[in-house]
Amino acid sequence: MRGLGHATLAGLAGAVAFLFAMAVDLAVLRRRTNDLRLLAGLLPGGARFWPLLGTLMHLANGAALGVLYGRLRRVFPFSGWLAGSLFALAENLALWPIVALLDRVHPEIRAGRLEPFNRPVPFLQEVWRHLAYGLTLGILYDRWQRKEGEPAP
């Protein structure tokens, strides 16, 4: 199960780490910046079932990003934890401009159930969450890709 399977599983594990990081920052900061609600709210009628739909969408996204990371791993000539972190932060920064649009049109934000994300604190929450994803992705992918008996870099 090398390659694609390892990348998919590492992406899923990273997505779970992201959810744990999100649970921590939501509890500590008491902000209405739940990514699951944001994702599910993009689907017609999705807001009603946001815990389930958001989780499924988040896990699928995490797995897909894991596969992309596996394909691009050679571009990041660093140890796994740093390569995964840089990959996840690059993805967050690349997609961040979409947040400005979402803040204006997303039904959950417009209804006040989510606060706007294009602000300093929500941005830092996303950095923290993506670091959790990237660290987990990078460490696990590199560990699982090593051959038996091969030392860690």
C-alpha cells in the first residue's frame, strides 16, 4: 500500500488532526469559525446537516490534498514535518483569497451563524489548523514511505 495509499491515509490523519486543532481553538477562543459548517453551507440544504456533511467534505478534502502532497513531495526537500507544514500553509495561503468572496456570499455567514473569516483572528486559527494538518501529513507520509529497516532522515 505504498504511494497513493500512504498519501491518502496520511491526508486523512492530517484532516483528523485539523479537526482536533479546530476543536481546541473553538473552545479557547469562542469564535464562530467552524470549517465544517463553512463547507456544508456551500451545498444547497447542507446547513441542516452540517456536522455530517461538513465532516465528510473535510475528510475527502484532506485525503485529496494528501494525494497531491504525495505527488509533490519531491518538491519539498525537507524533513517530513517541515515539508508537510510548508505544503499545508501554501495551500491555505493560495486559497485564502476565496475567503473574501465567501464572507460576502456564504449563507451561514450572511445569516450570522458563522462570523466572517477574512479577519486576523480567524486567519490565525486557519494557520494553526493547517499546521496541525501539515505536521501530521508530513510525518506520517514520510514514515510510511520509508522501507523496512531504513533509518529516519
